[in-house]
Amino acid sequence: MVPIINSSEAEQLLRHRQLRLIEAEKVVRPILYAVRTRGDRAVLNYARVFDGLEGNSLKVPEERLQAAQRRLSPELRSAIKQAAQNIRAFARLQLPSEKSVTLSPGLKVGQIVRPLDTVAAYIPGGRYPLPSTLLMTVIPAQVAGVRNICVTCPRPTDVVLGVAATLKVNQVFQIGGAHAIAAFAYGTRTIP
């Protein structure tokens, strides 16, 4: 049942939400600035602190992706294949179409639809792997015609890496949080 609240309760909830947003911004703003000004060095530092990254590579090596794909069970492969077919079919239905109309002699207007060149899909890396998030973000981008699809996931599991390899994702990065979002928003030497 949905609770019914009065206006003073609503105002209190909104104030609390605004305070949480202000507090979050205080934490995130320096991270955004560091990534924008220091690029990969800042991202590596935050990935070590927040994501437990070891080594110097933000990108998951192709060999690790292929090995993870080989370790997927036949049952999981079958489920992924079926889910991918369903998601792909629905994504095709959602594709916008180009339109044009002649409003008067010599006046034709329209809309041309083109895919983005690069898309980054953020896959949360919490307690449970989320291959469903990977499928539901990557496949619509593929159907739309995006040429460069990147995935980022802090502490990616074999399941996430195996599904990324199965979908032939262009690049997979092992970072998360505000530093990952900033890296894709601003771009770095390593991250498009």
C-alpha cells in the first residue's frame, strides 16, 4: 500500500533529500575535478582506493574476457542467448524512424536519426553480479548502431566479463563510482 502523506511530511522528505544531495556533491565534486585535471592518474588512484584495483591497468585484458567467457556454464550461455534474443527484438521495436514531410512547395522538413559514436554502460559491482544490466544496456546500443561500446564495472565478476565477451563489447574497464562516470564524461588518455 502506498502511504499518503501531508504537505509538511512531503516538505520534510524533500528537505532531507536535498541535504543528502548537498552532502553527496561535497564528496563527488573533488573527484570530478581530479579526473578532469589529472586524467588516468586520478582514475587509477580512486580505483585503487574505492574499487580495490591492483596493478596499473584500468582496462580488462582481452585474454581475461575470453577466459571468463569459456568458464560460463552451458545453462548460463543458453539463458544469455535467449535473453539477448528477447532484448534485441524489443530494442528493434523501439528504434526511431526517420521522418520527413513537405509542408508546402519547396519546404520539406524532417528528422534524421543517427546513433552515437561511443556509449559507456555502467554495470554496478556490488554483492551480486548483474549480467542483466549488461544485456539491457549493451544490446540496445548495438541495435541502435553504436560503433564503440564500452562497459565499466568495479570488481567485475567472471559472469559479467563472460557476458561482455559474448556480446563482443569493444572495451571493458574495471572501475566504478564517480571516478568512472567522470572518466567517461571527460575522457582520459585511456578512456574514450
